[in-house]
Amino acid sequence: MVNVAIMGHGVVGSGVAEVLLKNSELIAKKAKNEIRIKHILDLRDFPEIPYSDLFTKDFNDIISDDDVKVVAEVMGGLHPAYEFTKQCLMAGKSVVTSNKELVATYGAELLALAEENNVNYLFEASVGGGIPVLRPIAQCLAANDLYEVEGILNGTTNFILTRMISDGMSFEDALKMAQDLGYAEKDPTADIEGHDACRKICILAALAFGKHVYPNSVYTEGITKITSADAAYADFADCAIKLIGHAKLLDDGKCTVAVYPAFVSRKNQLAHVNDVFNAITVKGDAIGNAMFYGPGAGKLPTASAVVADIIDCVKHLHARKYLSWDDCDADYIADHRKDTVRMYVRLGYTGERPAVIESITSLFGQIKVLGRQGEPSDELAFITPFASEEAIFSQLGTLKNCQVLSTLRMLD
């Protein structure tokens, strides 16, 4: 028998307990050992549930219990999750987590600490919820030289954007619907401003390329500025708007990492990932493109990934899983503005439309002019040819009698 502890009994933590108790016999067969919950750490009381006797409000009950071999950290946030995780690893306890913020911020340090103490630090649930992606990258794609990762990493924003494109809803109405359905928090900032997706692409990039990526080094743009007009122009261009996390390894060993809303061509599979679903594309020299798709969040999908990591730890109590990356240098992240891209641009202008188009064409070369139903007479939307993002914005700044209303990157 192997004793485990759960730190946190919120949505994910209660799901972990539920899965471990409900599927105990099946899990024991797969782990080759019985797994028993010995402690659940939470400051709240849960007198009505069948396992209320397992709760403690004192972390010392876990850290001082030598019988506890694996700890599931599902508290969320950085503190005290970071301090508790460090102490568990230093005490010779393996730790599994769904805490993307913690892994993205302190992953390199905690992985090194796990190695020093011959235990495991696993976090499959931190990126794709119930989608298995980290283990396949680390193991199944180990023979590949991975050079690019991109995808839809946040179900809340994907739901909002789907409603804006499919139903013509405003951002505000789509957000309210997401909140009413329980997809968005009362405070949706982490989702709609791109912070959640940023943490996830940091973890994916670190695992794929072997060096830690700190969230504060990543350009992050959310979806709060997307309008119904942008959605209509996207539809005209045979595109969907998606919040994309993107990381690419460059020839000089640096990488670009960014999060931004983009026009995604409907020829791209990502354009057809709708509602709360997530999808991640990994590119390697041998595999080509591999896509991982499924529910990116939710109580039981996330809990299933956490429990899978617990099983992995139990099967490797006396051995380490090879899952690690190095810390990075200060100049590891390259300037994303140097990337060669095409851009969607929406302008307000004064003057004659043909003259405005002529001046834009003289700057950019051949452009693709877009249209939409109800397009104002003083509005112009177009797609630029390929150029560096830096050059495109520089050229836009020289336009006279024009106001830039929206810009979005293109993903073919």
C-alpha cells in the first residue's frame, strides 16, 4: 500500500479524491499497488462528505508523515504552494500538480530539487487538463528534434471567440454567457488577458526545447480588444479568431514565445477547434505535425491527469522519471517583433477610399481588402503581405489621415 496526500479540496482536489476512491481497484491494478488517501489539506471543513475524517488544516501532518510517499498539490497560486512543494520534495516525497502558475514560474528549480532528492515532480494536468500532451512530448516524441509548439490553450477564451464568430455576439455578451455556464470565473482576468495561456506555453516550450521560459519574458495579449467587426472580417477572410500560444526554436538557439489572438485560416485544423476544447500542435523533424485535442479543463478531466501522475509516481517510487529542463539565460527569448508575419489591419480613415488603398499599397505592396455586412464608409480592413511585425507597425505609423483600430496576426 502507498499512502498519498492531497493539498487542496477545491474543484480539482475534490475530483482527485473522487477518482482515487471511486476507481480504487482499477487504479491498484494499474499502479501494481493499492493507493490510499491518508491526508487532505484544506482550511475549510467538509463534515458532510464520507471521507471527512481525512482532513487536516496543518501542513505539518503531511510533511512529518514518513508513510506519505506522494503528494498531490492542487491548491493553485504560487504561495504557499511553492513552499509546501519544496518541503515535500526535500523530504523525499514525490509531488504531482495541476498548478500551471507554479510550474511556469518555478519549474526549473523544482525539477532540479526533485532530481537531487531522487523523487518525481510531475505536472501533466498543468497544460491540457485532461489532454495527455506533456508525457507524449517527453517520451513518445523523444527521438524528435522539436522546433515549434502552438495551439489553443484556454477553453474559456475559445468559447467566447466561438460565440463571437458563430453567433455574432459581442465580447461582453459572450463573456457573460461563459460565466453563466460556469466556463469563466467571476474574475476572468487570467483567461481573457492571456495569462493562463502564457503559463501553459511556457511549460510546453520548456519541455520541448529544454530550457525554462519565464512568463514575465513572454509577450502576452488577450482577447478583450476583439470586436464583432473583427469577427465579421475574419469570417469574410475564411478564418476564425483564436487565442494562440506559440513557441518556436530559432537557428541561433534562442526561441520566440508569445500569446496573441490571431486570424487562423480554416485550412488549419486549429480553426475548427471550438467552444471549450483545446488543441496543441507539436512540430518535429521526424514526426512532422502532431496534434493533441480534447477538453482542456474541468473537474474530472483534470483530476484524471493528476491521478495518472500519482500512478506514475507509485510505479516509480525508487526511480526517477526523466522529465526536466535547464534554467535559461537572460537573452534566451528573442524579440517576437522580428518574426515574419502577415497582419490583419482595420483602419478608420478620412478622405477618398481609392486614395487610401493606393497609399497603403504603396507601403506594403499587394494587400487583400476585406469586407463585411454593414461596413462603415470610413472603415477599411485588409491583410498585409509577409514582413516583420516590427516593419508592419512602423509602416502603419506613417499613414496619414488613418487611425489603426485593430491589428491581428495571421496563422495559415
